[in-house]
Amino acid sequence: MRYDITNIEIEDYLLDLMPPRDKVLTELEERARVHGLSLVGPVQGQFLYLQTLSMNARKALEIGITTGYAAIYLLRALKQTNGHLTAIERHADRVTLAREIVANEKMNDYISILPGEWSEILPTLETGFDLIFLDVLRSAANEGQATEALELCVPLLRPGGVLIADNVLCSAQVLEEDAPPVVRGIQQFNKRLMGHEQLESVIIPLRDGVAICRKK
């Protein structure tokens, strides 16, 4: 059973090349380490920042805000594009933390945090998002939820909009034939997005695997 995506020394090398993070990001990294929380990390955070900025995204959606770490990178780009982030999170404690961090960063005007289940909230949102960051695949409740999330996201994107999904290689467990339900769901998700009639997609082995999809 393999759990490596890239050589760990390469991961450390890339991390060492990153500029030092400021206080808010450093504290979130430490919080994630202490509490065992998922974190995109500075390399992927910078990727999200540059992707948002380079496409001049103004309407963005994050599904699964966790500690607010990725949201900070997204918001720092959206502040420059005069954009807005809508974020969905089902865990009340994470919503509280994210709101506190955003307030401390004086970015309240650039974000709306919607507490609740993404499966219930996504169908209620207006369409036309430039960028969607999907970060709930590892926490799916059943085998079919990952693909359900994909099908709910695609209609929300504008033509030319970009969907970025995290954890699509799931610590290399997607290689396993007898995978647990959550991993089987991610395997199905990957097949669907790569063959989706409305998307042009690629999966890259960044951190835990990142899918980048452009709506036709």
C-alpha cells in the first residue's frame, strides 16, 4: 500500500523555497499540526492565490473552509481583483474560527460564510462563479458524494470558469483496487471529471493531488 504522492524530500525542498508566512498563516499551520486538521499548505495556497489572481476572478466559492487557511490565500487575491468569496462549512467551530480570522485580517467585506451542508446549500446559490475550490472529498459521507459534489459545482461555473478540487489522489490510495468507500468515491469522481462533457481537466500530483477543470 502506497501513501506517497511525491518524494518527501521534494516536498520539503518546495516548502523551503516558499517565503516565510506571516503570523496568521503560521498560527493556522501550528493549529492544524496540534489538532491534526487538514491543511492545503503554503505551496498549494500560493497556487490558489496565483490561479485566482491570474484569471482575475471576482466571484469565487470555497466548499469546506476548515481552518480558513486556503481562504486567506483566496481572499488576498480577491481583494486585489475587488472580488468576493462565498464559503460553505458544516462544522460550527470551524465557522467560528474562520470568521474570527477573517475579521482579524479585516476582510469581512470580501467573504460570506454559509454554515451548513454543502449538498443543501449548493443548489440554492446563483450561478456565474469564476472559480470554485472544492475541498470536501476526503470527508464525503458515502461513496457517491464526491461525484454529487462535482455535478452540483459544474452548473455554478460560468463558461471558462475553473474548478479546483483537492485530495483527488488521496495519499495514493486511489491506486488500490479494494479501496474503502470514500476512496472509491474519489476514484469515481476522477473518472467522471476527466470524461465530463462540459469540462477540460487535468490532475496534477501537487501535495495530495489537485484537479484543475475548465468549463467549456
